[in-house]
Amino acid sequence: MAVRATRLQSAKPLTLSRWWTNGYHGQSIAFVDQTVLFYAIDDGLRFHDFVDPSNQTCLTVQANGIGVGVFAGNADIHLFAFADYQRPPIIHLRQYPSLQEIKQFTDGAELEYSALEFSATEELLSLSTSPDYLLTIWNWRTGVKLAQCETTKKPPVEISFNPNSWYDIGILYRDQINLYTCERRNDKYVLFERQLTLELFNQTVAHNQPTYQQTKTKQSNPLRVADVIRRFPSRFSFTLVDSTIGTDKGTSVKLVAFDTENEDAFQTYIDEKIQLVATSFCWGDKGYVFIGTADDSLIQVLLQFDREKQPFRATRFAEEEKFKTTGSIGMFKKISLHKHGLFCAGADDIVRLVTFENQDGALQEANNVSDVMDLSANIATVTFNPAYNNLFICSKQGVDIFDLISMEPKQPSIVPVALGKIVDIATVNPTNEIVVTIRDTGALEAWSIKDGSRKFCEYIENQTINHLVASPLLPFMVVTSKTGIFYFYELNKAGFRLIHRLRVHGNEIRCIKFNPHGTLLVSVGMDNSLFLMEIKPDETYVDNIFQIIYRTDLDGEPFALDLDDFGKRNTINGDDVQRDYDDEHIGNIQEKSNETRIVIALNAKTEKYGRFFIVDFDWQQYRESRTSQTSIASESYVDYVINDSTTKIITKTNFAFHDAIEDFLITARNQLITVGAASLRMCRIPDEIGKPGKLTSVEAQDSLTGLPSAGGHLYKNKTIPSWVICVSRDGILSMIRASDMAVESSLPAHSSISRGCCKSAWSVDSKYIVSVAEDSSIVVFETKYAGRFGPNLSYAPEELNHKMRNLATLVTYENAASALYDSINDRFRAYEKKFQAVGMVSPSGPKEDSSWLQLKEYEATLQNLDAHLTSKIGIHNELERIRKELHELMAINGTREEKAQLDRREFDLDSEEQERQRKEKDAMISKIRDETVTKNLVRLMKREVIKQQCWDSMTVKGRCIEGIINPTRKQAVPIVVENYPLLPRSLEEVENIRQIIERRRIEIAEKKMRRQIFSEGSTVHETSVDAPAREDPSTLDNEEEHREQKTQSIALIGSVR
């Protein structure tokens, strides 16, 4: 009977506090100071001081755990406001840099806000979403709601105060712009609305007729072509169609040709209306607004609220080549007005500057378009700093600054980020000052644990990345790709350095982990294989530092992995003794593990829920076996692979799951904790009585069903063995006491807007928990533990410095092949020379991109070739000698007289072989003959079967088939097929046909009788003199009966003759 596992001692309190959050992916920004910008991230706001880009300071403000919505900043008075996602939402107003909350604003929305903005004075504007769509103006200083009204019930594109007057507000929609004026009447503010649909500005769009002759004939008026062509000194030419409606005059249209250097290239245009879709707008400084549309049109509207008709100018821009193909370049995705002109962020990721002729009191006329910046990422928005001397460009690759004084971009970016989704995260040891993330695009980034600023970045080209794991004791990490390649990076003060590259798996890698001592790296992949790699940082040869020592196949697809080190087994009555580190302080030790237990969760077809595959690795047996079989020399590559059939180093066991699980942890030598759905379960893996190390089963014990959220991953820390962290898929972090399986507390690591948790990690020193969300935002929690820490498995300072110096002196990897490939390829080259020396064709060589298993299989092929190569070459040489002597004898025989010559068959020394070949040929001929006879017999048999079953069963003689005769046409010869084979009819079928014929005769007789009765009862008679002679009705009836009998259906009588 199994004995219950010994419990861990009761845990001392463990508390978590959010340290910082980071995760920029193109959000809009705002300014809270002349040198400080901020943006929303997950459940907080992140502030960047950009006065010195090389030495930025960052600050993260946490919200209330449910996410941050829209936000706004006022740089002049150092205020910022943000809305949360409560029901109903609340607007929080805070001071910078104290972050103290000043006021809260409520009753502005039912569900959430879609916009917030500060005016230049003391007003705060908010706009809610459905169902109410309320526009509200607050006085942030007093907290009074000045005015509120309902707006158009559809999502807005943009909203903004007039920078010159807070009384004017503009809300842009896709098909209209709403202008609001706030007026004070009887001590109350009232909002007056005016709607301008974009259809009002849809006047003329260019459509060219590219024939010069037509253009020339239409220009018969006195105007010259030069009078209507405008030249633009940009790198490409534009087509502009200006549709201008003046205040006192009608519409005037100005056409500009493509070619700015050749007046003969002028083209005529026809008018064509299209549907305008607004993309952005901004206020001008002379009483007008600019509206950008999706078809590259720029609309200027002169605001005159006392007039029914608004003067406007609609100008369409189009690059020549793109205009001909797509019709739009998305030039006005986002616009902002500056004294230099109008800055436009396009959908093609180019920032342009449109300049105008200075016309006071009138609509502006564009006179130049130039490119400012060309980015490789999706541009989200552009804005100016409060001093209007820098343009900030927000995109997927960060926040870039363009200096408006020097008109040059600044380097580096303020918030640099790499493109792609973060798929894994880890902390780098031994100092734990760096958080490392990897993106699926191959971007490896290092972030400061202090404030979350990015320190280094490295790119892995042409690979899709899926995992990252860091050594628990040394500053190096392993990055894996979906093609099974391992990249080994060292992290130093200068950044990342690639020290080794090795393709291990033949397919995607599912899980990869280090053991706590950092001496064993375990990986499992989609190729259903398990690899063990030993890490020996004392070696001077890189292939000896990272060496594969074991591989085995798995009986299923792996989805979870965990491993732990255990020292010498201490048991009492067959049970392991658990140590309590909460009440006893143990300093830094370098414990030498005797055993590593590896547990892999597999999806197996033979099990309902799957199975555990448990591998016990005996270090003592391994060291003894390796010492006895190899002579280790650090200057050369030494290949050693464990053979588990001849040694006792590896012990493998399989056990079925008790329930569906998603992840698990090894908490003791014979104890697991699993998580599945919203429940935790503790499991025991007992040893067989009297046989320590021989496992018997996986027994489910206590369970906990009170997790606040379903699914997720489990994390542990060797220094705090009494606590387990569970991070669910939707981002809820739960602290679980391992002693009684109780959830101590839960907090949201990620809000719902970040779409949940992707991966997490717990630093080796247990001070930090880092987690990355599905939207690539990073959260770092600081932990505080009230108890004593467990043993810190770190190196002594001298030993650590020695190992780090050894890593630093390794040669940087530069697309060099692995030592295993080099050794196999060298052996192949040696064999290739031997084959070429004797004129034999050698096998194909190994491929450099082959996986470890493929190289090992090729190596086995070479070993097999090596065992028989000498005998093959000897036999080949002897045959060549005999062949040469035989040719010489045949030549001598040819010089003799014809009667003295031997028959050529005499030179065939192997008469037995000749006889054998003759017999084989005769046997083959006999076999082919027999097969042919058999095929013919089969055909005859089929023919006979068909004849008996089909033809012989039919009656031929006296049977015929008649065609249907058209009664309206005279048929000279009846249509009849004589002796047609038909199946004989049964008596029952003949009787049915006879009855049908008799019924038909009765119907004809009845019809004849009715016609006679009708004719006898007629009262109308004609005289024999006046009327022509009539035929006897009986004669007519006889003829009709004859005709009907003649045309009886062949279907009734045709087949019975």
C-alpha cells in the first residue's frame, strides 16, 4: 500500500508588487512635460524622459488592475488624465511627477470612453462610446461639468479642441465632420452642433484622357497650357485637381499635369465623383480645418458659422505611377499642422510635408510636396511636442523623432522596439539585472530590470523563433527555432554574442529547460524525440561545452516538461525526508546532484488523457562510464553518447494521466503538482517497496478546484520551495502554498485588453517574476518573502569569474559548422579519396544543415562502410588484375591462325556461372509463358460465364421487337427487328399483358356504344336534297375501330410475338 507523500512545511508569507510594465506597439502618445511623453500599456501608463535619448529614465504608473483606456496630457501644468474600464468608467486626473490623484470624473459614459483631450486653458473634453455617445466638457480645476450633449451615434475617427479657442470642438467621422460651439447662456454652457457631410465637398476628381491630339483640339481658347500647369519641385510629380468654392464667386477648377518639365504632356480631364472617406483632420490657425481622405484628397473648409454655404477647397494628390495602378497611396492617414506646413503620415509608411502659399484670410493653395521620413513599420500617428520643435512619429518599431529645426531625424529612437510578437521571456543570471525576450521574427532584446528600458537588441535572420531559456547560473541563453536549431548566446556589457549554433531536432521544439544546476539542457520536439545536452563551461572547445549525450524516441507528442536535481537519497521507512528552509538559513552552496529526474507529459493515442514519461539520470554512473570510455582533452572535440541498453545511467518509466492537464511541476523527488482547467492536483509517484528508484505508478491525492481562472502554467523557485506560482491564460497570477494546496492570493498580471498571458518566468534569486502578454507587453513583479531562503545554487566568486572568462574567450560563431559535422565530413573526404583511387563511385557526403540525428545516422553508415571498405577494395583490385590478364590472353589468341584459335567461350572461366544464368533465363521464360497461358484461360472463363448467364438464358427464335409507328405518316415498311434476344416471359407476366389488352378492347367498345347513343338522340335532321350525302355512322365507327386497333401501343403487344 502506498504511503502518502511527506508534506512541505507551512509557508511564510510571500507578497508581490508590480515593479514596471513595458510594451509599446504603436500606441498614440501624449506629453505631460516639455521633455516627458507617456503612453498606455496594459494596466498602466509608462513615462519616458527623452531630454537625453542616450540616458532615458522611465516610470510606470499602475492603474486599478482592469486596464487603461484613453488618456490625455497637459504639458504646461504637468497633468495627465486617463479613463479606466470600470462599469461605469471613471476618469482619473493626476499630477506629474508626484503621480498623486487630484480628481475623479464620473457620469460621462455608460460603458467606456473613446477620447480624452485637454484644452489650452482649464477644460477637459471626453467622448463616450455606445450606447450614449456623450460629449462632455469638464472644468478640471473645479471638477464641474460645464456642458454635455449627445452626438452622432457612430464611432468617431478623431476629436479635437480648436487650439485657439476651447469653445470650438470638432468630431470627425468617416463621412462627415461635426463642429460644436460652446456658448454661455444664463450662467450655463450650451453646445450647438453643425454637421457638414463630406458629400458637400465632393466636386471633381481627375480622370485623364491620355491623347495629346485631343488635348490640342480642346485648347482652342486663348488660354495657354502654361497658364494652367503648376510645377512641383519634388522627386515625383503629382496630379492636382483643385475644386475651390469662393465666398462670392462660383466654382473654379485648376488642372495640373503629370509631367512638370514638358508642357506638351498636358492632359485633359473629365469630371468624376467618388465617395470620400475621412481619415484625419486638424485645425488651422486662420479659421479653417483640414480634412484628409482615403483617396489622397485634402479638403480645406473655411469656417463661417453665419453662412449656409461653407467656402472650401478640395485638392487631390496622387503619385503618377501609383495613381495609374491603385488610385491611392493613403497619403493622409494622419495629419498635423505646423508653421512649416502640413505633416502627413501615409499608409505607405512615408511622412510627407505639404507646403502652401501664404494667403491671409483665404483658402491655402498647395505648392510643394516632399518626403520627410520613410519607415519600415506601420505608422500609427504623428504629433508635435509642446515646444513644436520636434515631430514625434509613432509606429510599430517605436517612437522616432524628427528635428524641425535641422529638418533631420534624431537617433536613436526614444522607445525602440523590434517587430514581431514576443514568444518567450527569461531572466539572465547571475546578477538578474536583465530580462531577455525573444520575438517570433528573431529579435532578441535585453531589458533593464530596474526600469524596463531596452539595453541591447540582436536579430536572428531568416528563422521563426519559438523558445528562449537562460542558464540558471551563467550569463548565457539558448534560443530555438521552429526548424530545430539551437542558438547559444552570451550576454556581456557590449550586448549579445553568438558563441555556438547547432541543429538538434529535425522539427519544431515544444519544450526546453535547464536543470537547477545548469549542467543539463533537456529538450523535446515535434519529431517525438528527447535530447539531453550536457553543459560544461570549464571546457575551452565550444563543442565540448555544449554536447549532446543522449537521445531517445517518445511514444507521443510532448506538451509539457519539468526536471529537478536531487542529492543523496535520505529516507525514513522508505519515504523521502523533506527539509524546511523557512526556519533555517543556508548560505550559498554548490550542491553536487546525484540524480536528475525528468518528467515529460505526452499526448498518447493509447491513453485517454495522455501519459507521463519519467527519465531518471544517474550522474555518478554517467561520470564513471565516461571516465572509463573517454580520455577528455579540452583542445579537441570528444563525442560521447549514452547507450542505455548497456549502462544503468538512464532509467525510463511510463504512467498514464489521472485527468486532463495543461502543465505540471516537480515539487519533490516523488511528488508532482498538476494544473488542468481550474483545478490543481497533487500527485505521488511511489517507489516499489524495497527497491528505491523503481517507480510503480502516479497516484492522485489532494486536489484544489478554487483557481480563479482556468488553465495556464506553473512556476517554482528552489530558494522558496513552499510556494508555487500559477499564471492562467487570461493573465491571473495566483500564489499557491504547496504545503496545503491553498490559493493565498490572486492578482491580475495582465488585463483583458492585453489578451492574456503568453509566458512567464521566476528569477533564480526569487526576487522578480516576469510575464509577457499576448500583445507583447512585459510586466515585472517584485517579490518579498518573510521566511528564510533555501540554498542558493550559485558558484563561488572565483569559480564564477573563471567560467565567465572562459565564455568570454570563446571564438564568436560566424556560420561555422558543428564539430560533429566537421569530424564526419573529414572521414567522408578520406573515404572519397580511397574510392577515387580505385575508380569506384563514392556515396554522397553529409549535409551541413542536417540535424544531430541525421548526422549520427550518416556516421553509422560511414562506420559500416569502414568495416567492409578494405575487403571491397582488395576484391576490386584482384578483379582488375584478372581482367587485365584475360584481355592479354585474348589478344594473343587473336594473333594465331584461325584453326589454332580457341573459341571465345573458352575464355569465360566461370562455366558454372554461365550455367546458372542459363537456368535462370529458362526459368524466367517458363514463368512468363505460364502467366500468359493463365491470363488467356481467365479470359475464356469470363467469356463462358457471360455466355451462360446472359445469352443462353434468352429466347431468340420467333422473338422480335417492333418500332412505334406514327399514325399521321404512311409507313411503307414496318419497323421490326427479327430474332431479337429477349428473356422468356413468365406465365404471370403473359397473363398480365393479356388482361391489359382485354381491358383496352372493352374501353374501345364502350366508347363506340356511347357514340351510337349520342347520334340516335339528336334532334337536328337535314334533308336529303339540301344536305350532302353523309356516310353511314356505322361505317365511320368501323373505320375508326380499325384505325385504333391498327395503332395499338407496341408496348402492349410488340414483345410477345
